[in-house]
Amino acid sequence: MIPAPTAYRPAQIWLHWIVVLGVILQIGFHDAIVAVIGALEAGQAPAAADVTWAWVHVGVGSTILVAVIARLALRWRFGAPGHAPDTSALQARIASTMHGALYVLLLAMVATGMLTWSAIAPLGGVHFGINVALFFAALAHALAAVFNQVVRRDGTLMRMVPRF
Ligand code: HEM
Ligand code: HEM
């Protein structure tokens, strides 16, 4: 049996930031894919440029899916470091729940996006709603990481900083 790790592996750290970058791109650039779906639902031909950028949204979203699956596989295989010392049981539970929720929200984003894009189910509204939840969950998560690092000085943020 592999002992519990004391740090995230480099692959876990890089994949974390690849996903963060991907989510920022997705939330920042979605007008084209919304226009394409709107045109198709209205029975009109979407603009060619919109179709191109829509495929970029699909490509970045698919990259996020691969990265999340890789992260879950690495976590399952190698585990993750326990919470920082001095973390109360309540704080530890909140942090673990938040990490699980972030994984679920990411997978739900990809699933609803793919179902909408492939015209299997028009879940654009759900996709948008989950995106809002993901935004606020990620914001709270990031603020908690910075708070723990700067105020409690427990080294939480440094665990996710890549080492060169
Ligand atoms: C974490 C990953 C993703 C994020 C954060 C994200 C984010 C967004 C956002 C913010 C919108 C605009 C929603 C609106 O204003 O109504 C959107 C629209 C859309 N996204 Fe994504 N997306 C992700 C992954 C994907 C994937 C993987 C696909 C498809 C393979 C996809 C397909 C779509 C489609 C089809 C729309 C238009 C929905 C509509 O207008 O009905 N998304 N996405
Ligand atoms: C889209 C935005 C983000 C998502 C989806 C996300 C997701 C996650 C997930 C799922 C974990 C748990 C990793 C695991 O144990 O398997 C994690 C850990 C972590 N994240 Fe993020 N994250 C985001 C943004 C950020 C930002 C902006 C920061 C820094 C300001 C950050 C700092 C950290 C740190 C320090 C950890 C390790 C926490 C610990 O070991 O207790 N994350 N993140």
C-alpha cells in the first residue's frame, strides 16, 4: 500500500493550473458558441467565424475534461496530501467538500456543454447556471487558499505552486 503523500505531485499541480486557465478562457470567451446555438435554434445559418470560435470553446472544454479525468486518476492512484497542520475538523470537512464539489461542477459543465453542442439535449441554461456556481465556488476556494497562506501561514497555497 502506498503511504499518504506529503505533497501534490508535479503532474497534479500542473493539471490544476491547466484547468484553472481553461475555466478562465471558457468563462471569458463564450459569445461565439452562444451565437451559434442561438442561430441553429432559430433555424438560421451561424456565421462562419462564430463556428470557428465555438469549436475553440469545445476544444478547451474537452481539454478540461481530459485534465480532470487525469487528476482524478492521479488522486485515486497516489492520493493527496492531508490538510495542513492545525486545520480543525470542521475546516477540513469544508475544504474536502469544496474540492469534491469543484470536481463535480467541472464534470457537470462538460456534460451539459457536450449534450447541448451535440444537440442531444438543449441544456444551455443549465450549463450557464452551473457556470455561475463554479465561478463562486472557485472564488471561495481561491480566497480560502490565499487566506490560509497569508493569515494562518500554514503553507496551503505553496502546495499548489509549481516547483522548477
Ligand atoms: C469547465 C468547462 C466549461 C465552462 C466553464 C464553460 C462555460 C460556458 C459559458 C460561461 C457559456 C455561456 C452561457 C450563456 O451565456 O448562456 C457557455 C456556453 C456554451 N458552452 Fe461551455 N463551458 C465549458 C465546457 C463546455 C464544453 C466541453 C462544451 C461542449 C463540448 C461546451 C459547450 C457550450 C455550448 C454549446 C454553449 C452554448 C449554450 C447555449 O447558448 O445554449 N462548453 N459555456
Ligand atoms: C477554476 C478554478 C479552480 C478550480 C476548479 C480548482 C480546483 C481545485 C481542486 C479540485 C482541488 C483539490 C485537489 C485534490 O486534492 O485533488 C484544488 C486544490 C487547491 N487549489 Fe484550486 N482550483 C481553482 C482555482 C484555484 C486558485 C485561483 C487557487 C489559488 C489562489 C487555488 C489553490 C489551490 C490550492 C492551494 C489547493 C490545495 C489545497 C489543499 O491542499 O488543501 N485553486 N483546487
